[in-house]
Amino acid sequence: MVFGALAVGISYPLLAFIGFAVGEANDQASLDGLRYEMAIFPGVAQLSVLLLMWNFPLDQKRQAELQT
């Protein structure tokens, strides 16, 4: 729930900053900004998760130990 609020709290002000308006005709710069936001931020989020999990100490052996 917190992550959803965080996503809205970041993306909506950013859309307002780039000049995107819902229900109105937008110029090409606003549409390009929307495309960049939709492409870059999910990739950055996934990359940060990858970096956090890269050396996570839970492997198959440790998981088997925890299950017994």
C-alpha cells in the first residue's frame, strides 16, 4: 500500500512538471515526457531491486535448512 502511494506521489507531480494534462491536447514535449517516465522509472525500480537482491544470503541450501 505504501508503494502505491509512493508511486502516485512521485509520478503525478512529475507529470504536472512536464506539462502533461489529462483530457486535454498535449504537445509533443509533454507526450515525450510521459513516454520517458513510463519507460525509465520502471527500469530504474527493477534495477534497484536487482542490486538489492544480488548478494542476498538465501540460497537453496539455506532455504532447505530453514524448512526443516
